[in-house]
Amino acid sequence: MRHEEVMTALARAVRWLTALVVLLGAGGAVALFFMVRALIAPAPGEWSTQVSLGPLQVRVDVPTLVRLGTAPWLGPWLDGRSVTTARGRVSYHWQPQGPQVLLHCAPCELALPGAGAEHLRVDEFSATVRHQFGQLDGTVRVVQGNHSLHATWQGRLTQTGAALRLEAAEAPIAHWYAVWGAQIPELAWAEIRGQLGGTADIRLPAQQVTIRPVVSQFSVQGLSTEALATARTHCGPSAGLGPGSWLAKAVIAAEDQRFFEHPGYDLAELRQAQSLNQQRGSVVRGGSTLSQQLAKLLVTGDERSLSRKLRELLYATEMEQTLGKARILRLYLDNAPWGDGLCGAGAAARHYFGRPARDLTPAQAVWLASMLHNPGAEAQAWQATGAINLPRAQRIAAAVRGAPRAQRRHLIAALAEPPDWAVPAP
């Protein structure tokens, strides 16, 4: 046994003895309260959380609570008891086979990775927990209406936290939508095919989540996205740009490097965005494809919610099948926002450079493409300082596909010394 483990065991033994002394030296509920608090009080550096015990707020040691809750000598006594939490009423059931604990909540609210403060309300949530010598395992079941999703999990518990791996069983994507997006109106008429499963690595209490979904044969029909091929835009006449134009190539480099390779969603980009956002502690990278951004511009709007993202994914997936890459790219360029109340590549090129979008120089195209991640803020910075985010623009120039390396190097150097057109007219 390591020195740290020995010291932890000794410290816990001292707390147990202290609790016993308190119990022997006093009586009644007060003594019992102090004994329980002594047992679950965290030591410095241990994983802890704040809980309510009647009118009192008490800091408790989470690993000790887990060990006590899964102990065979305590489990039968807790069987059938329940507690009201902020997520719903959770009932505790002791199952001697295993032995293991069943936690059940109906209805229940679940926190979702990457969804911020948004919670998902489900009809039923249940999980089994088994603990043996620091090793944890169990199952998870989520029910919404007539659909349910299942997963197994395992991990290791220490005094400072827990490392868990969740493995979701493969299920029809339509079932996932029925559970996670039951309120989406399109589910009443959309035909959703394909399978979804995967794994998630979770570290607590840091709440670091790494999701690795596995998607197969995902397709969507019934949303009538083929009508968007002739949709009119309020942004002005179409710029008529094809994939070979410099602005199209710069926009792909800026917003969706694998545009011509993915089926409307990019799992690799989503994983990278999730990792970066967790490192920064905020959403600094979205992970949406151009197809998803077009769905947001034309159909779903920009509400920050899980339902909107799920709807956006449905439309993007079908648009890939009904419209094709070239039409999606043109529609995006004709509807994208470019700050100063502008939308569409044609209007942006005329406003900022006084020329048609097809006549933009490579540097001008990269300059416009670099604005798309935050058009309003970039337009204001351009007006105020005569410059935009130069490092971002140079990264985009370096990433443009289909341009010789020498041309990209020349473009990067040219951006470092913006010409006269860098400052737009008031």
C-alpha cells in the first residue's frame, strides 16, 4: 500500500473514532447528526459536494457516500427510501444479487454534455451501481414514451475523483431522436434511418466528457429540402459563385475544411470542438458544417438549444441528399451574414470592396471569409481599427485547398501588409 493510501486510511480511522466518541459522550439525534457528519466530512483535497440536510448545508465526501451507499451492511436498511433532488425524486433499491444498488428517477431531468445549463426531461431514468475495492460498474436506462436507450459503464473511484467509461448500445437513430428530441415537430413526418452507438469517457468532479459516437447509414427523408434549390433570399441577387471561386475556397478553409468529404455532419470536427471548448471552459468552437449552418440560416434559426441543434442536423443530412454540395455551397454564400446588416456574398463584396464577388482578389476573399466566425464584431473592429483578426486570416490562407504552396505563402505575406482597401468607406 502506498504512503498516500496509508495516510488516507489513518485519517479516516481518526474520523470514525472521533464520531464514536461523540456518540458515546452525547445522546439523541444531535449526537447521531454529528457522527454522520464526521463520517462523510471531506479531508482537504478530496472530492466533495454541498448537500442539504434539513435546514443545514453540509459539505460531504462523495467517495465515502458511494462506499456507504453500496455497502452490504447498509444497503438493505436504505432499500425503498427516496430523496427529492433538483432533478427529480430519486429512489434507492438494494439488490442482493451482485450485490448492487438501483437508483430510479421518474420523471427526471438530465444534464447534457455541451448543452450548458439546458436539461433534458425524460419519463424515466435508472442506473445500477456496484462497487468493489475501488472498481465501479453498472448499467443505465433512459425511457421516453415507448422508446428506451441502454448503456453499460465501468470505472475507478479514488478519494479525489472518478474516471468512468460509458458504452451506449447501438440503437436506431430514430429512437435516439425520440428520447433526446421528443418535442421536435419534424419527428411526426420525417423518416429517419441509421444506427447510433458509441462511448463516453467521463472524469469527475472535473466534468470532462469525451464522446466518441459511431454512426452508420444515417439518412433523412420527408423534410422537403429539395424546395430550397429555388428558394429566394432577401440578401439580394445570387453571386453565382461555384466551388472553384476564391471566396468559396476561402470560406471552406475558414468554416468547414472537410466540406466535400462529410455527409452533412463532421464527427471529427465535433470531437475537436468539444475538446477545445472543455479546455477553455466556454464555447469557442462550434463544430457545425456549412450544411448545418445553412439549415440554421434558412430553417431552424439560431436559438441556443439542444432541440435546435438536433433539427439542424436532420435538415443538413437531408440537404446533402437532395441538393448536393455545389448547391449547398452556393446557397450558403448567398445567405451568410457579413456584418453591418449585410448578408450574401454579392452584397458583402460590393459594400466592402466595390466589386462583384466573382472579381475579388485572393486576399480580399480570405479577408471576407475570416469575418464569418463573428461577422458583427469583425465588421466593427474593421471600421474602428482598419484591420481584422490577422492571425486568423493567415491561417485561412494557409489552409486554402487547390492553391499552390507558393501562392499561399505569397498570400500570407500580402495579408500582413493590408493594402488601401483594408479600411472600408463609412
